[in-house]
Amino acid sequence: MNETPAQPSGRKRRRLRLLIGVASAVVLAVTSVTVAGIAHAEADRTVTGNTTGTHNGYFFSYWKDSGNVTMNLGAGGSYSVQMNSINNSVVGKGWNPGSTSHTVNYSGSFNCGGNCYLALYGWTTNPLIEYYVVENFGNYNPSTGAQRLGSVTTDGSTYDIYRTQRVNQPSIIGNATFYQYWSVRQQHRTGGTITTANHFNAWASLGLNLGSHDYQILATEGYQSSGSSSITVSEGPGPGPTTNSPRPSSPPVSSPPPNNGGSSCQVTNAVSPWNTGLTDNITIKNTGSTAINGWSLKFNLASGQTITSGWNATYSPSSGAVTATNASYNGSIPPGGSTTIGFQANHSGNTAAPSGFSLNGAACS
């Protein structure tokens, strides 16, 4: 492929030399294009020691503290891994830096009889955060023992949200103390779409804020176990915002509904719009003298808006006159207390906040 085509020689007529020269230039151009195309297709690669890098256009990361871990890097975003007699290991392919708006598609197989899991995994700095969107796991739920903070329903399932803390443990900046954020899928799967913005927005509504993104991979992790996976990851269209629908750069707009007087509830909105979508965090406050035990919040969604996902409540229907019903963990609101729920919606240009709020049949101020 690196040979240069032979040039015409001998005494030829000037016109013939010109024609041959043009033909040679075309051959060289075609050869250059062909070589350039092949240059992007890297050969499969086997990794057995701690490293990071790029392969076939994707970032990859391999880390273990002990044990036998063999990672094979394949075409595009594909990789496979075999783990045996390990203490802890995390490997995967994805992007560096990660993004708040990736729509991640993945497929493949995942086999684990012990403590291992398949997750969208990444880090941020300032603050230093390690995060997981867990899609599948073995016989141990990685959030065991953590405090459940809420949930988000997206991409065909409800994910439970947790936060844990690691003290003086390995991180991307060396041993450090940092928080871990978790979304753990209730219905396990090995293949589908992960709308990252839905998770990150739900975390933010609970005060779990991310920093500047470092790497973000579709990871296979194992702890004191053995297992294997074969995964292909890519970025592509799917539900929710993509890289063409960035998160808003303008500050949220507070839009409380009109004061109706005489009510025992108060509702405020914090709407954050972008070009084709928005999120709304809705805070419900009990202004009465008795506890609210179980609630349904009714409101009118603005014209042209359709709810695509939500957190800390169930929403039905997805447009028009909507009813949000409490989750199992936030149905009780004491006097003077409040709870925050939220949703993400698509819009066709109208980014107005919902209106006409009523809680358990009583209008809210």
C-alpha cells in the first residue's frame, strides 16, 4: 500500500505525457483515500495491565488491583473481558471527556454469578465524583447498605438513586475521599439506550451535582468474583436529549402558579429549557396544620409539551391534564414540610411552566 506508482518514461509527445501525468495523479489520489480509510481501522488488541488509551475512535480504560483480567478491544466500540480470581477490576470503552447529554446505545452479553455489574461509569472533577448507571448485576446489588434518595423513570424502567462515600480510596487523582452517585435499574437488561441527561438531571434535583467530566465508559466491573462480558457501545439517537440538544445555559425560571387563597399547599416550579426540551423541578409544600399522607398533584401541562421521564413521582398521562402521584417513600408531608418531584419533557417552542395545580382536590397557591 505504500508503493508509489511508476511514472511514465521515454520520449513521448507532450500531450501523451500530460494525459499520463493526469492519470497518475488520479491513481495517487485514490490510493491516498484508500490508505486514509484503512488507517482508522485498528487491529484487535489484547490488554492485560492497567492502562488507558484510544482504540478505533473510542476511549478505553483498564484497571485492576489483582487477579487475572483479559480485555480484548475489537472493532468500533466493541470489547470483551474475562475476569478470574480478581479482587477488584473495572474495564470498558466509551469517551473522554464524557458528556451530560450522551445518548448511549449498547448491546452484547454479560455473565456473572458473583459480585459484578454492567454500568455506564464515569468520573468528574471539581467536585470529584465517581458515578454509575447500573444496567445489570450479579447476585449482589451494588447499592446494598446505601441510603435511597429517590428514583428516575427513563428508558423503559425505574432506576433507584443512591449516594455513597469513599474515604481515602483509589480515584482518578490518586487516593482521595469522594462521593459515588448511583442509578440502579430495577429491571435488569444487557442492551438498550441510556439517556444520560435524565439521570444527571434527577441527581441534580436531589442535590447530587456533578463537576467537569473526565472519562465515561460502558463498564464491566467485578469484585472478588469471576465473570465475563462482550459489549458494543455507541452514541446515537434515542429518547431524550442528545448532543444536538444541550442542557440549558440560562438560569432556571421560577414560575409559581397564581395564588388561589385558602389552600393548604404551595407549589413552585423551576423550569430549565433548551431548544427542544426542558426539565421542571416542582416543590410541593404543606402549608396546613396536619400531615398529608398520600397525595396526587394535578396540573395542566403547557400546549406542545410531552413528558418523557420523571423522578420522585409517577406521571399520567404524558400531556394535557397530568396527575403526579407520590412514590412509596415521599407520600407523607408534615406540616411546614415539602417534597420535590420533577420531569423532563419535549416541547415545540412553548416552554411555559405548568398551571392549575391542585393537591388531593384542593387548589394550591
